[in-house]
Amino acid sequence: MTLTERLTSVVPHKRQLDFQELEFYAFVHFTVNTFTGNEWGDGHEDEAIFNPVLFNAEQWLEAIKSAGMKGLILTCKHHDGFCLWPSKVTTHTVEHSPFKRDIVGEVAAACKKHGIKFGVYLSPWDRNASVYGQGKAYDDFFVAQLTELLTGYGDVFSVWFDGACGEGPNGKKQYYDWDRYYSVIRQLQPNACINVCGPDIRWCGNEAGYTREAEWSVVPARTRDTEKIMENSQQEDNEEFRQRKIHAWDSDLGSREILKDETDLVWYPAEVNTSIRPGWFYHDYEDDKVRTLDDLMHVYYNSVGGNATFLLNIPPMPTGLFHENDVKRLAEIGEYLNKAFANNIASDAEISADSFKEGNEPDKLLTDTYDTCYFAENKTAALTFKWAEAKSIGHIVIKENILYSQRVERYVIEAEIDGEYTEIAKGTVIGHKKIIKTDDLVTSSLRIKFIETRAQPAISFVGIYTA
């Protein structure tokens, strides 16, 4: 099998495809840290401090929906070990706090009511559990908690793990039985993606919202172990890890050059995670430091618009509500997106598809679905859109049919200006979605040229939006 054949034979699982379709979703960091002011708890916090007297899951969901988000991942247990549900295997839970109510249950129910996907974060590091660091005894404890979350709250779209690993109350470290955890998830929630320390969705490599110029979903299979290896350094002696080291923050994970000698490839798309504030948990001194709309949209364009998904954290206050500044910013995001992508004029254009197969109707390009696909006849092709009069264009969106893998390696976009085609944008990968911001370009004709591809381009959607 040639390199091209190997690269284009790797395609997403349905759960990954569904996950990438969500594009933009929320993280909610909420635990005893909210009341102590810490980012990481030590596990000795008194349950009595947790009392979010105004907690209202409806307020969370209304704010999240206003931004156009389609999912919510809740920190059901952070490193401090405090559980936001009445776990049967520990007393360090909301049930033993003054609040007593099942936060996980109320959030899951509100998500279902509002049509928002529900996901769970469960930290493997537990600084409160006495069995942490005792091998199978802790794995049994952790699996019991995982089972409670995956059987008691309906469908779960994501199980989010990080690789945090430190000492427990007995001064010992725990080496996690990841394969066992994954097996439980697959059995109980087969449609859930396992993120970061997991085989389905990978970390982009930072928590600032930075992304790569070329974000490939086809990467070496051993990339899946990157975050686990960070904490299980004793594995470094294994022969397979004497190869070129892979780090989540590497600038190139999937080019031909990087993959040419890799024997095992996987579909492993990136997730960009960052917080709406400097911290992951609420601090009142950050009320005036909520990220600007411009800053958050920059992350959006480079994540959702750069073949990745965008996980944005919103931390509730000790009252249990989102702060008004955060709520306002979320609404601004939604308003911006609704206006920016309201009017797709691609379907109004006369379309010519140079070097695309005869017999395929051009309007298939404009169908935002994976049921149809429009193939180029050869590796280089162009799509031209012409209007009877000049249009003011703000954004161009291109999507590949990723059921045929990720194929486009380089593209150029040209606009007719003063009677000649002039390059206005260029880039590398497309994948699930590429968004090109054109800064109020005025033109009567646009041409998208696919300059380098791994195989014939398989384009599922082109959107051209007025400014």
C-alpha cells in the first residue's frame, strides 16, 4: 500500500464524527475550589464549605445555549476528590454538604431539556480517597464512581480525562489502569468519546487556545499515549517509545514527512480547551478579566474553523450561578456567530467545477451533509462562484467529507478584482471545517483552488457568507 493509500484509508468512527459535528461546547469547573479560591484542592476540604445557595442549572444552560454551544462537560470530581453527586463509595460528596442536592443530576436533566449534550469530567487523581496509590483497590474505587456517572444520568457524549497524577493522602502515587477505564466506558456508553487521556479526541497541546496552522486528524497511533506517558514515565524504557518522541504541543503531527515511516495511523482529531477567564475556577478578582469577544472569536476561528473543536470553560460563582460578565460575553458570541453566518450566498452563484467529475451536479457542493460527496477528477481542481453583481463577503467555509478521510493539503482562494483574479487567502488543511475570514471583500467572483491533495478532493460543503 502506498503512503497516500495508507493516509486516506484512515477515517473517523461514528462517535468521533458526531463529536466533531458539535464543534463548540462548554466546560464547567465547579467544586470546593470555588469556595476556597484554589485552582487545585488538597482533598482535606470540609464538605460544609460547599453551599451554592442560588444554584440553578437552567441559568447555566440558557447562557450556554445563547453562545451557540451544543454540549456541556461538568467537573463531576476534580483532584480534590469532592463529588458533585451522592457517590456510594465515599462520603466526600455533595450529599454530606449543607447543599445536599445532586448537582450532576440537575445539570444532566437541564441539558436534556434544552437539547444540549451532557458530558462528564472525572479526575483519576483523588487527593481525598484513602485507597489512592493502592493499585487495584483504587482502580476498583474509581471504576465504581465511573459506573455511577455512566449509568445514572442518561446519555453521555464525552468522558474527559486529564493525566494529572500526584500523591494521595497516604503519600503514594497511583498508576492508572486506563485500559480498564476505557473498557467500562465502551460497555456503558459506547457512543461517548474519551477525551485527552483517551483514544478518541486529543488535546491540542496548550490551555491558551493556540492552534496549529495545519491540524491533521490522521496522526501516529502512539499519539494516543502522549498524555499517559507524561505521568507514567517508567514506560519510557519500552522499545516503542525509543522512537521519535511525540508531544501534544508539537507543531506538526500529521504531514506526509512526519507520517512516512509510521506503521500505525489513527483518526484522532484535536480539541482546543481554554477558559473564559484566566483561571479554571471562579475568583472574584477576575470579574473584570473576562476574555474579550475579539479574543474568543480568534480562538473560535482557529479551532472550529481550523479542523478542531472548541471547549470553553465557564466557572460558576460560590452562589452557584454564572457571573453576569460571563453571561454577557456568551450572549455576544452567539449574536456574533448568528450574524456572521446568517446569509449564505453560494447557492445564488453560477458555479463551475473545473476538473471535477462529469455527472455530479454542482449543487451537491452546497449540501451540508455526508450523504453525498463531490469528487474532483484529479488531485488539482478549482471551484468558481460567480454572481451577477458584486457582493460584500465576510466569510468562506469549506468542508471535506471526512468519511473519505482528510485529503486537502494546500488550497488558494482568489477573487476577481478589477477584472483579474487576485489571491486573497491560502492555507493548508481543511478537514471537518475551514473558516476563512475575508474582511468585507467585495467581488463578483470567487475561485477556490486545491493545489496539493493526498487524493482527489472530496468536498461536502462550501458556504460563502455576506459581510
